[in-house]
Amino acid sequence: MIHIKEHLLDRNTITIDVGGVLDQGTVPVLKRVCDRHLNSGRTVLLNLESVTHITREGRQFVQALHGKVGIANPPVFMNLFENG
């Protein structure tokens, strides 16, 4: 299960707080939310502070977003930008 909260900081900037499990079943949900804001031209900040577990698919998705969105507060266990 994934929990997503969107906070519009201004017309052009959104923070997306993500909590719970980021896996094969929840990645498409988060992708739709991110794509909707990116396609509208907003700057997106993804706050991963409350993620409790991430699978390989979740890690690959977040790595693919690197450079497109800002990534804040990834839990140490995510190892987002290391091999393995």
C-alpha cells in the first residue's frame, strides 16, 4: 500500500509526500501522479521520508526520475544511486 499527499507550494511547484511500500503494484500509481504534474510544467519535489519498503521496481522507478524531479529524504535502506 502506498500513501501519496500532494502539496501545491505555488502555481509551479508541488511536493509529493510518499509513504508506505513502493513496489511493482504501487509504482504505476505514483508514476501517474508525477506525470500529471510534470506534463503540466510544474517543478516536482518527491519526499520519500515515509517510505517503509522499496523493491527493485520501486528503486528503478525513482532512479529513472532522477534529474526530472527533486528527491528529498530517501531512507538510508533505499540505496538509490548505488548498484545492487
